[in-house]
Amino acid sequence: MSAAPVAVPGPLFFSVFAVLTALVCYVVHRWNLVSGLIGAASCLVLAWVSLRQASGESLSLLGRVLVLNRSFVLLGREWALLPADSAVLTLVFAACGLAFLLALPVAQGWSFHSFGMGVVAALVLSVTAEQYIYSILFLWLASILAVFVLSGGRPGATTGAVRFLAVSSMAAMLLLTLLAYVRPDADPESLYTATILMVLGFGMLLMMVPFHGQLVAIAAHSAPMVPAFVLSAFTPVVFHILLSFGRSHPMLFQDELFFGVCLWLGTAAVAIGGVAAAGQRRWGYLVGYATLVDWGAGLIALGQGTECGIEWAVQMLVWRAFSLLLVGTGLTVVFKAIGQDDEMAKCGGLLQRRMLGVVALIGGLFSLAGFPLTPGAVGRWPLIGSLLRSEPTIAWIVILAGGGVCVGALVGLRACLGPVPQSADGDRLETAVAIGAAVLAIWLVGILTLRSALWLDIAQSMLGVLSFLSM
């Protein structure tokens, strides 16, 4: 006779697991390798559990079948784990776990692992909350905790942290205020006000122009792997809340104001990023503007206002995570080799001394540019093909902006080909660690890219709330 299954509320299981891991990581945060391994192992285990839940497979624990689809109620509010929620959490857990793992060779700050797991716990409750107001409140809590992650790694890193917190707080206030205008008996004027508040709030969370400065600041003023962690964790959750809100309140999307704003401000972000990336002489800012180009392309896809467009946008955010992991690993190696600096002029001889680290960095930048045969090309080129038929001007802006990122990456590569400085260190252990991290990053991203069917299935599961587009 088989044992009866054990029903556990999924949101409670994931959030408590993440909180306990955060506490353990905080206790051992002085030992970067130990806390990093604990954080990475915990996130990857949660990603595996969430993936099995999303695919409908049973999970066995100590000979008992663990069922995680049970909801729980706290203070009269309900949290539940739906298939689309499991898909989002799988992506969040996987991206965060890989970021912790690939950042092990160099400490990213005392708060990276402990507060990072706190961010994960808050995002779990944001994704699984059945009430929109609690999704926003826990997303806001996650952004507050992310300030410690952003500012704990480098001197002067508070620039990106403060901008991120300020914009996230303003967005949360707007998105909470709009609830006062969304009522069953709302008049057209109230609905129009709610639409404006929705566009502004989600526009800030999606870092649209003119709020794109926080994205660049995060990349330029944080430890190398921190942008990969923060951007890869928050973006899927924001998309999920947006799509769920659209399903609950389709009337706010009927005039297509939101999609029009995404289209044109996404185009502006792509143009700004492409022009700025071509002229950068610091790695941090180059990564920031390269990310802005990929980010803007995702907004353009979202601005199509169609199921295909939103599907491309979700695919781009999945593969952007892999691109940022490559960039973060390569940038970590470069920063360590040139003394925690990001000036390209100081990278002479780095291609010989840290070849695989430079290859990971350049490869990640080319992927953010949407270069063919890289992970970043998934979603980008179907979008470009569609734009060439309907909006050829925007299509060429996207293509040329990717070229601008490639120019910036080649300028950096040329700097790495320069003469080796006399002060170059010859620490064999450090070199071996750098090579190991780069090999692991390239191998992992390569394997995950080849297993594209898995991530396309996750993207399809995330899109299970698109019915509002046909209304």
C-alpha cells in the first residue's frame, strides 16, 4: 500500500526555505565560498522542485509524495502556486542560483548571498499572491532588500542602489493608488486615470525612458555579478504581475496606450543604448548600455500588443539572464585582474593572461547585442523580421543599435590585446580560479542554450495569462 501524499502549501515551502537559507548565509557570510555554495545549492534545488511542479511531475521526499499545489491563507489573504507561477519561479531560482555559483571566485559583497536569498523569498510571495495589492507590496519589499545587495559590493555602489529604490518606491505608490480608480462601476474618466497610473507605474518598473538611468547605474556601480542577479530576478516577476493584472483588468489595455508607450519608449531606449555603447571606454557603462539595448528590444516586442510580441518579449528576458551571467563572470575576472577597476585602458595583455574570462565577457556583450548564433538572438530576430514588414525604421534602429554594442565590445577587445603591463601579476592560483569560473560559465550557458526546448516550455507556461489580449 503506497504512502499517502503530503500536501504542503507551495508558496510557504519556497519562501520559508529561502528565508532559512538567508539566515544561514548571514551567519557564515564571512566565508564567501561557504555562503555562496549554500545559496547556490539552495536556489538550484528550489529551481528543480519548481520545474517539476511546473511540468506536473510528482516530487518524492523520504518515500512520500510531496504535493505543493495547496494554497494557504494568512490574515484573510490567499497565496497559491499555479502553473504560470511555477514557471516564473523556476526562472528566478535558476538565474539566482547560477549567479551565486559563478560569482564564487570573487566576493561580490558581504550582503550578496544573505540578502539575495531574502530578495528571493519576497519575490516568491509576490509571484504567488492571489491579490494584486500583495504582489506589489512584496515586490516593493524585495526592492528594499535588493538595496543591500546592490550597495554591499563596491565603494560608491550606492548610486545604483538609491536610484533603484527611489524608482521602485514611486512605481509601487502609483500601482497601489490606481486600485482606487478600478471599480466595477468606474466611469470612463476614472478608467483613464487608472490607465495613466498603470502606464507610469509599470513603465518605472520596466525601466522605460526616462527611468532607464537606474539600469545603467546598476550595471556601472555594482559588483560584476550583482546586475545579473537583480535584473534576472525582478524582470520575470514584473512581467508576471503585468500579465496577471491585464487578465484581471482587460479594460485598461483596450485603448492600447500602454503598448504604444512600450513601443516608442523601447525604441528610444534602443537608440540611446546603441549610440552610447559604441563610445564607452569603461566596462561597467558598456555593459549597462548593452543591457539597455536588449531591454529596449524587449519593450518593443511587448509594445506589439499581440501574443507573438509578448512571447518574444518573454523569450528575450529568459535568454537575457544567460547573457548577463556570461557578462558577470567575465567582468568578475577582469575586475580581479586589473585591481577592481573597469577602465579598458588598463586591460593590456588581458587576452593572454585571462583569455577565457575575456571571451566570456565579449561573448556576453555580443549576446546582449543580439548577434546571430548567440542566446540573445532568440526572440530578437523574429521581432526584427516582423518589424521589417510593419515598421522598417524601428527594425533598422534595433539592428544598428546591436551593431553599436558590437563596436563597443570590439574596442574593449582591442584594449585587451595591448601590451602586458610590467606590474601584471603572475599568481597561478588566481589564474586557475579565473579560468575555472570562465569555463564553467561558458559550459553552463552553452548547455542551457542547447536545451532550448526546456526554456521555451517555461516561457509558454509564463504566457498562460494572455487571454486579455483578445478582449
